[in-house]
Amino acid sequence: MSSYFNTQPDKTLSILDLFAMKQAGEKISCLTAYDASFSQLIDQVGIDVMLVGDSLGMVIQGKKTTVPVSIDEMVYHTQCVVSARRRAFVIADMPFLSYTSADIALSNAARLMQLAGAQMVKMEGVHTEIIKSLVDFGVPVCAHLGLLPQSINQLGAYKVQGKSLHDAEKIAEDAKSIEKAGASLLVLECVPANLATDITNSLKIPVIGIGAGVDCDGQVLVLYDMLGISVGKRPRFCKNFMQTATDIYSAIEGFHLAVKQLKFPASEHSF
Ligand code: KIV
């Protein structure tokens, strides 16, 4: 098993490193990042993956949801993060309605990868034909299942998904479909821990959980939530790592180690 810390700061991780970590049983640590200063700090700690999430709409822009975030804003923040990154693998979110057809998805993914330097793009839902098109053209895709924040106006509330047998089976089937379509990674948000365990064990691609229990191949949190600086109530699945840290670097290090050592999420952060 490799060191938990940043022993090769000049080597940028690739998708192969993330697959190797799944195979070796080493948990993948992931935090959202939106600017160069935090990107540098997160990278120095040795966090494996930085996600330029459209959560920036809420934590940076003060919007109520991720729905208003534009592709221009995603390109801008991805450029900021990539400019200071040395080792971490960088994923950029495709924002709401930026992947309504294969052509639209391709031109927006081109901006995130060519202009901004993302290594992979993430999209919410089961868009297998669009995933196939992107993958055909060499764009690695991270799918996002479970709670889909971009669908908040359809859902009505942010709540745990896959609680009934029917809903759990649907999410498990969707996970198989996105893998078959060529997705290389899956973010699984707010689902019962036992469902996330089954999905993680049934897929070859790494599964990164948020509110999905400790058995996923990795864990992601919104940076501002884990630093305790988000406005409003902290979701149950999140932990404020600043509470036991002396500075921001140590809080991020606390998260990284807790993920690697299977100490986060604990049962009180899971469903
Ligand atoms: O936008 C984001 O930060 C995300 C995470 C919650 C996974 O998609």
C-alpha cells in the first residue's frame, strides 16, 4: 500500500492510479476545490482527487441551489484549481443543462478539458448515450447517482435516495448501466450504506461516496462544509474537521487520514 502522504508531488495522478487504489483496497480521498489557494493546500496534504463541483454556486456564489451555475463559471474555477495543482487528479462538474445532447456535452467537455485542464468531467444521472459519445472521443466520465442536486426542483428537497427496495434496485441497475456505457468513476450521494456497499462491490470502477457509508472506494466532501464555514445547517453526512484542528492544513490532513484509515464516515454520518 502506498504512503498516505504526498511522496511524489510532481507526478499528477491518473485514472489508472485511482483504479489501482480500488484494487489495492486503499481509500481515495477527495475534496471539492474552487480556487488556486485551496488547490495548493489540498494538493500539499496529498488529497488524491479534487472535484471542481457546481456546489460552488452555493458555497462561493451564495445561491440557493446549483441550478444557476454556468459552464463559463465552471471553466473559470477549474482553471484556477488546475493552475496550482501538482499531484491531485482533477474532475470538473458539467453544470445543469450543459449535457442535454451528445454534441452539447462534447463542446462543453472540450472547454473543461482543453481550456481549463480538467482530467475528467462529471455529470448527474443515467445518460448512457451521452457517456458513450464522450468516451468515444476520449473524454473520461464520472457519473453521479443517488441524490442529484441539479434535480432539486424536481425532487423538492435534499433527502436520502434508494430507501425502498424498488428505488435501491433502480440505483443499483443505473450504476451497472453507467459502467457499461464507459464511465470510469461513480459519485454516489446520500444513499443507505448497505446499498452503497453492494454497488461498490459490484462495480470495477471506483465509487466515491458522500453520505454513502464507509465501504465506498473513496469519500468526497464539500470543502467549506468540512471546514465548518458553509452557511446554514451542516448535512448529517458531513463532519467539521476544524473542530479538532489548529489550522486549515491540519483539518484537511485530518479528513485525509480519517478516510484512509476508514474512520470517516462513522455510523453517525451514514444512513
Ligand atoms: O458539486 C459538488 O460539490 C458535488 C459533490 C457534492 C459530490 O457534486
